Amino acid sequence: MKICLKNITDKYLAFALEHGVGFIYEGMAQGDRDIIEELFQVEAIGVLIVTFKLRWEISMKSFLVAIMDCSALAES
């Protein structure tokens, strides 16, 4: 895991990964995204947060999926 953290360019992502959480968003470095997907697939991290737009691009197995819609809150 420490080897992977050295290759992450986003310091906030590296901090989250140290605690078992990864996130994928639009515009992130492709190298970071590849590392995050690999870490999740080999169960090195337990939580993966994905943005609304990327939800259909991710093809991975998981035990639990939570879908939240924050855009509805902005409308009220």
C-alpha cells in the first residue's frame, strides 16, 4: 500500500487511502484512478466513493452500494 501511495498525485486522496477510503471523480489523473480501482478490486481499501456521472463507468463487485442524491437538496 505504501508503494501505491507514493504514486498518488492528489495529497487528499493519499490521506484518504491511508484510512481505507478511495474516491474517483471527473478530471482526476488517469494514473490515480487506475491505482484506486486496483486497490478496491484487491480489497486493499474498503470504501470507494464515485461521483454521479462516473457511476456507470465503474464495473466492480461490491457488497453494499449506497446511492445518495444531493442535487435534490439544492432544489428545495
